[in-house]
Amino acid sequence: MRLTLTVNGRPTSADHVWEGESLLYVLRERLGLPGSKNACEQGECGSCTVRLDGELVCACLVAAGQAEGAEVRTVEGMAGPDGELSPLQAAFVETGAVQCGFCTPGLLLAAEELLARAPHPGDADIREALAGNLCRCTGYENILDAVRLAASRAAQAPTDPNGGPDHDR
């Protein structure tokens, strides 16, 4: 089948897709987006997390046919148009929350979703939001520090008169 979807804001398609292959396989192997990682293939680790029509999902558990016509956002879609890191990505780098990198895509997307709905999360909120993502390297403290740092910086960012962040400053 031909799979047509929007990935990171861009309409795209992939040919010769078996509707039962995973969305993760399509993203990585057919569309060349290796950010989402193939780790457990059972939806347990969160390394393959993407947004599918606005909801966080484990791409390893989504059949490609289920993504027909959908909007998908991967970790690659977090960076700015010139490849600059998002504030959350930068906080992960600065705090050492990135080690082997396998868990990082899922953690970033889960943290981004948390900060969008709760801009000033407490530690319990952060832990709950990231609970579906396993990390074997960091011990989680640096990850929590990164989310706290990103939230703190967002709270201090100047805003424009319309209430959004002022990106011109």
C-alpha cells in the first residue's frame, strides 16, 4: 500500500508499505527518520514515542495502516527550522540528561507534552509524565533537572503583547 501522512508538518508518503508493519519501521526505514529508537518492540520502554494526531504513542505498537492520513510528530520535529535545538532539547544537553541516547526521543516528547499542559510542573508531575520511558544510563536525576530547567526558562522568557513567547528578543 501507499501510506500518506504528515510528518513534522510536511505531507509525505511511502510506497510498498505493508499495512501491518509498524509505524516505527516506516519512520526509520522508509522515511529516513532515525530519531525514534527501536528498543523493546513491545511498547514498554518509550524509546519509539511519537505524537500521532496529537497523542503520545509507542510507534512500535502502531500498525502503519493506522497512520494513514494522520499527523505524526517525531523528535526530529522539535528542532527549529534551521536545526537549532528547542529549549527543552538544549536543557537536556546542558544538564547531561543525554547519555546513550536511546531513551532521549521518547523522554523529550513526553516532557514537551507535559510542559505544554503544565508549564510549572512539580517533581511528581514530571515523574508521572515520564513514567512510560525507561532509561538505563542516567539514573533519571539529570532528566528531571532538564525538565525543571526548561520549565524555569520558559517561565522567565519575555512574552509578546499577544501572550506568546517573544522570539525576537
